[in-house]
Amino acid sequence: MTVNVALIGAGRIARVHANAYRGVSGGRLVACTDPVEAAARSLAKDFDIEVAPSMEAILDNPDIDAVLIASPNALHPDQTVAALKAGKHVFCQKPIALTLEEADRVVAEAATVDRILQYGFMLRFTPPMPQLRQRITDGELGTLIATRAAVFGWEPTGDWFYDPAQGGGVILDTLVHFADLILWLFGPAEKVYTDGGAYVLDGAKRFGSPDNATVQVRHSTGVVTSMYVTWTAGHGNFTIETYGSAGSAAVDLVSSQITRTFSRDKGFGFPDLVWDYGYRGEQQHFVDRIAGTATEVIGGGVVEARDALALCLAAQRSLDEARVVTFP
């Protein structure tokens, strides 16, 4: 079985996913659409796929099995619901929505259909994060005590990223990856406190949304997580350190990766685990679930996506109101 997938959106992240499909077996991109026709034509040419005139045309096409939603954040809930209603499997970029009310609408719709709905939490597939989770599950680190992380995102390419009504700022757009990750690793959140602000970027200052923030979470398991997230470091990737009563584990994808290369033209370099493995891994998992060959569900589903959003919204509220936010 070959799963035919269409892209909704043709921006930067759509290209990341399109590139990932070059290494996915059992699935292929067949079409894309974008309100900016030139962007859709350019992506289609580069990846040898068709341009669809609209999302509706994709949803009406019986030869398309699934859609990959790579549109601005505020559009995710409406597009996801429409695709599920049309009988398509859905892979949607994070976040699920920008409000819990919209997220709950998606949760409710997903409960009425038998389609796969998976969200873009590629860190679940990025080595060595699955191995770290296994070590935690196996008790190798003993009783978990604390973890700290730094999450580096690139400066946004459009104003909608900063707008609370469209992108949500650095916490909802970028830290949401680690919101899902720490809930996956350390359990539900009990309370959260955030500090930070618009330190550098004009877009963040105009919209009053943060470009840097530090978020501390206490989990119901007793673990305390501290995360620093930024859009102003000038590079991407992350570090995370986890400490327990019997040991510790550290991952630093900023300083080192698993392979080092050298060429006379380009000098030293290394393949990036997130881009080369994480995105491809989540798309392979999505295709395998549709085909019925996945033996274990690893990718974040609609409930996990809602939980990650809830944590990010609480973190943003903590920043806005300068107080600790406690979960019910």
C-alpha cells in the first residue's frame, strides 16, 4: 500500500516535511496547495508534485489518503476538522490550536472518526530522545529529581508568529515542542511559572509577545523542569539535562551530533539529528499507522497535543499575569 499525501501550505516548514518524504517508504507526496500561488508552484517544481487549486480540491480528491497541514497556527483547528470530516488522515503541525476551546473542538471531532490524527512533535523521533525515555522508564536514573533545557528557535519569517491571535509567540510556537516532550518524559504538569519578555525582536515588541522566556514546571511526579526558550540566539536545536537519584543524562545537540563530516570545499560539518531523523521519523510513523504496520503508537495524538497546548497557555498566562499558574 502506498499512502498518497497532500501538503496544505508551501512555506518553510512545508519544505522540511517535503524533504523528509524523500526518505519515507510506503508514502509519497502527490500535491500541495497554498494561498500564495507562487510558493505552491515553487514547492511543486522542486519536489515534482502537483499544485492543487485549493484545500477543498484536495479534500474532494478520492486518490488522496492524507493531508499534512503546514499552515499558520491559527488555521490548524479549522483545517484539521475539515480534513477529518472529509475522511482524510491528518498530520498537523503543532500547535493543535491557540485556545483550549478550539483544541477541544478538534478533540471532539477526532473522537467521531476512525482516521489517524498525528501532531508534529518530531522530538519523540529524534535520537537520542526515545532512548532517554527508555532509560527513564527502566529506572536507570533512579527517582527523577530535576531537568533543565534550552530550546533555540530561528527568528520568525513573518509577523503572524508574534501575533497572539495568529502564531502565539515563542512559547506557543516553539516551546510547545518541549511542552510535549517533558510531559512525555516526566508526566503531567502541576504548576508553572514563567518570566521573560520581548527583549530583541521588533515583531515581539510590536505585538507584546515574548521572544525569550524561562519556564519552570513542577510535574505531578515531583520532577522540576526549567526551560529557556529563545528566538534570538541565531541558531536552532536544543540541550536537555536530566538528574535522578541514581544518575543523570545529558543531550546537547547544539555542540555535537552523531556524525562528523569533512570536505575540502565546506570544511567540517555534521548532519542535524532533528532535521535528518526527527521529521522523517514522524512522517514514516504517520504513514505506517495509516497502512496498519506500526506496532506501537509513538507520535503525539490529539490528547497529547491538547495537553502540550494547555501547558504553553498556562506558561504564557503566568508571564502575562506575573504569577504561578496551578493546574486543576
